[in-house]
Amino acid sequence: MSASPPVAMSIAGSDSGGSAGLAADLHSFAEAGVHGVFALTVVTAQNTAEIRSAHQVPVDNIAEQIDALCDDFDVAAVKTGMLGRLAVSELVVDRVGAHPRLVVDPVLVNRRGEPMFGEPLVEHTRCELLARATLCTPNVGEARLLSGIDIVDRRSLMAACGAIAELGPGATVVTGWLDGDVVLDAWCVGRDEPQIIERRRVMTRNVHGSGCSFAATATARLARGQTVESAIHGAGEHVHAAIEAAASWRLGRGQGPIRHVRPSDDDGGTVPDES
């Protein structure tokens, strides 16, 4: 008889295209051997090419979702994704802000790096949410918004990481700066000097959900008892492999998904019909 897996909670929005948001989180939790539960914040109508609409779940219902989960499960780690409103960010601080393993993926910009929400949510993220995070995982666009630093090279990438670290998270990773044929992440624990992780760039358009998967995989690894440094490095390796595995996929007209989960046989073939 196998032992029960740890439980990780995602508080995030949906992606009807199955690439990012809760879909990516739950896939990544499962891939890392963690049982995923969730509180849904925003329902989107989207595909690989566009977001057509978004419906905000009432705050009272989000609170009920979180409370129902916390009343029944021993939640080992919590990840936040798209919150979408100041009231939801305040709710997260109230309900899970004291959790010892809280990963904040500050979803604040769109695929073009443009801010999606008002300044009150950005300011609450800066001043309240990040200060309670065990780990925060902004991408380059979100790091620009949170730090006020224009990221144009390695030096400014590290400076932005350091500026966000000053906001108080236990650890910080700024992901996905493209520098020629390599991809750079800047990371630090506490207010230590930021360091660079360099990986070979995979030339593909299929990278949608990579940020969600990075944060969710780190969350799962924390739930399993890993250190934050080990979770950061393991999440980066997982996402890089997931991008490589999906590089040649042709799903949709736009930015396709990464391969969040490896099939058990890993041959990419079809399952035979045994009927």
C-alpha cells in the first residue's frame, strides 16, 4: 500500500485551451507526484491565439473554495496565479498569507508584456503579497512592472531580481530573459546577491504555460519537502525539458503549450484501441 501524496493548492484562473493557469498547475502537480486541489478565480475563453473574454468568480465563492479545501485537506503548499482583482489578492493574504510554503506567481501582464490590471492590485502585490511569499516567480514582463527596472541585459535582469527581493519574499526567481541562443533566469534567496541560471534556448513557439508550470513544479517540490533552492533548480530543469519535448507540436494557430506531463511510455504514440 502506497503512502498518500502531499497536497498542493492552486489559487488561479482557467485557460480553456489547456495550456496555462489551473490546467498547467494541476498537470505539473501530478507530474511531480503531488495531489492538486484548486480555487478558481477567473474563467477565461481563450485559445492559443487570443483571450476572448474573462469571467471573474465572485470573491465570496473563492473564499468558500479555499475554506472548503483547508477544512478538509492538509495543504502542504499553496501557489497563486491569476488573481485579477485587489479584493482577491486581499483574500489570499487573509486566508493563506501565513502559510509556510506560499509560492506567488504574480500574473500581472499579458503575453505582450502589457499590464492587465489596475495599479491597486500591482501595489498590493508589491507591498503585501510578495512579503508573505516563500518564493515569487515573475517573468520578465512582471519583473519590469514590479521593480520599475527596464530589463535589457544580464545586469538589469539581476538588478530587477534584487529589487523584487527587497520587497520581502523568501526567495525570488525572474524567469525567461532571452539572450541570443540562451535563456537566463535570475534568482536569489532572501536578499542575497542574485545569480544567473543559463540554459540553451529551444527554438519553438510552444512555450505557453511555461511560467505556470515553473511555479507549480516549484510548489510541488516544496510540498514534498525540498529546499527552496532545490525547488528552483528542479522546476527550471522540468520546464526546459517540457519545452524541448513539445518543440515540434502543432496545436492551434498561436503559441502552443509545453508538454507538462510525460506519458508513461514516453513514445508519443497513440493508445491502441482494444475494443
